[in-house]
Amino acid sequence: MRATAATILAVNGMTARWAADGLSPGELAKGTTFSAVGLWPLLAFLADGACDPARGELEDALGMRADQAGEAARGLLGALGRIRGSSAAIGLWTRPEVQVHDRWAAGLPDATLGRLSGDAEADKKALDTWAAERTGGLIPAMPLYPDRATRLVLANAQAVRTKWLSPFHESWLTPTDESPWAGRDLVGLSRRTSLLDRVGVARTSAGRLTVLQVLGSTGVDVHLLLGERDSAPGAVLAAGMDVLSGIHPVVPGGLLPLGEPGPGLDIRNVRDENRDHILSVTTSPFALAADHDLLASADLFGLTSAMDSDHGHFPGVSDTPLAVKQAHQSAAAHFTAEGFESATVTAFGAIAGCGAPTPRYVVRRIGLVVDRPFGFLTVHRTSRLVLSAGWVAEPVDRSEAEYDDEYDEYDAED
């Protein structure tokens, strides 16, 4: 079972809307990460068992009809499982008095099926164990809290890990005076390559956007997004999604004009004994963790009517009237010298209802310094499915005790 082009378009569309409209200023100010891939299948399974008006709202959020959504979600989860270094899992826990319809439960691929005891502490421990095991410890706890009123928990755990084809080396990052990070002694990650098309510039609705592709060994890449200094974080992430979808063309590094054609870039022609062109990159590592209350953006995710506990909304799931009481996502992302890893656990809780030598050649030298807040997209290279996204608001401060050593210059082909 595979993810169709329509499914990828729908999931990436949710990523773009979440980036543009679903992140609060507070989240962006401290840095955040999120995954529509972790959320979309759960909404699809809920839509498959929902009745109107919740069904219609979920269809709008999904970008797909409810009678197609369950099959699309199964294809998406199957595709995630086939990406090297990636995993996805579904879990369903119910109280004994909730009898889930066999047809609906059978549509949850390889789901963990469990019982809620009504003992909040014991139930939370069991859910936390599942979350930690399914994400290799990146997400140590289930992001919701079952209580005596909780009748059903539906969760998705998703993780991805990749090593860079060409590692970075740790260095120093000295921000310019115009950067909000100015005056700080920061950890940097640097590397060089002769492949100039790893960087490019697009003109977007958010202004010029510099996009750096960092290739992973598993077919999963990370796109770093550096926007104009005055561009809003959500606008930069949304612009990055537009670039990925082909709405805004990218001019590759080898065709960019000299000077500063994009944020963070400096391009010049120099004389050198080596005929290879060089792209030099310095950026910031990051380690992000975020928790999202999805009901705070209920309209965005099609959950407004489903929250009304005066009615049941999911007759296709169970004859027991059910309403959504909790909806959360916990997400983590780590970008290091060696590679990248991210994970999310997304969960819904339902109650009963009534994220030199003499130069010989003229060669191009491109320097990219990412020394201020930036965005990122984790992208499956062949399908263009965005696995996670986020905004890096804070760099890593360098401890003099840890980074006194000089580093040799690293020169590698990406």
C-alpha cells in the first residue's frame, strides 16, 4: 500500500496551513517543531467513523472525502514504514464498556490494541511506555492525560532518523551585528562542497528565501530556510512549502548573480589554483521539543463540532456516543553534525458524548551563513512528503571548556 500523489498533496497542504495559521507567536519565539504526517492519519481514521457535522469539518481539514481518507491513511502509514530510518505506529485503547466496531478497528493497520482501566496513573504509565518504545525514547511520554472520563485513546507515533551523506564539523558561529543572536559565542556546524546547486534562492510572497538542501543517507533530506530579516516565521515556513510544491522556482547557486542575491549568501568569483567551485556553509545545530494543544486550533484541524460533548460524533467507531476531549502532539527534532532525527506522538482522547600557490582558475565561491532564526522542512526526497517542520529561534551557546580545540578544515563532496 502506497501514499498517492493526492495523499501527499493533502498532507503537505496541512503542513502549510499549520505553519501559516496554527503556530502561536509564543511557540515561534522560543522555537518549535511539528508534524502533519503524525496528525493527518488520525484525523482520517476519525473522519472515516464520523457523522455530520464533524465529518464535513474533518473532510475540509483533510482535503479529502471521508470515505477515501481511511484508505489514504493506511497507504501513508505503509509508505512511512518503507522509508529507511522511518517508523510509524498506531495505538488504540478503550474502556471495557466501549465496543469498537470491528470494521473500523480492522482499518487501523497493525494497531496496538489495549484497555483503559480507569486508573489514571496506571493508564498514563502504559501510554507513556508505548510512546517511548515507538519513538526510540525521543518522545518519552504520551501527550495526553487519561482520567475516569476518558473512554477511548487513539494515537500515532512517528519517527525518522538519517545520517548526512557528508557530515558537518563543529566550529564557531559569530553572528553579524544585525542578527538577534549578535554578541553571543555560538556553536556552529560547517562544511564545504563543490555542488553549488545544494543552495538556491526563490522569490516568494515572504520575500527572498534561501533554501539549503542537506542530504541524508536514507533518502530523507532537511531543507534549511533562511528568509528576509523582517519576514515572519510562519510566512517563511509557508514560503518553503510553496517552494517545495513548485509554486516558486528556485535559482540554483551556480546561476545566482554575484554579491548577496539571497539572505545569508555572499557570492564572488576568485582566482584559485583549484578549478572546483565551492559552497561553504555555516549553520546552527538545534534540538527542539514542542507540545501542541490541537484543540487550540480546532477549526484548522476540523475538530470544532467533534468537541461538543452534548452529542456523539463517531457512530462508525462505536455505538457509544463519543466526543473529542483532548488532542495533543508532542514533537522533537535534533540537527547535529552527523545527522538528523525527529519524532512525534499525536493522540486523541475521547469521552462519552450525548508537527597560496599562484591562482590559475577563476572559480565561484558561495558562502552561506545562517546566523539568525530559520526554518526547516524534513523532506522525503522522492515523494516530496514533508515528515516534519519547525522554526529554530535559539542557537546553541558555546562553552569555552568544550570548544577550545581547533578544528581542521573539512572539505567533502555532498
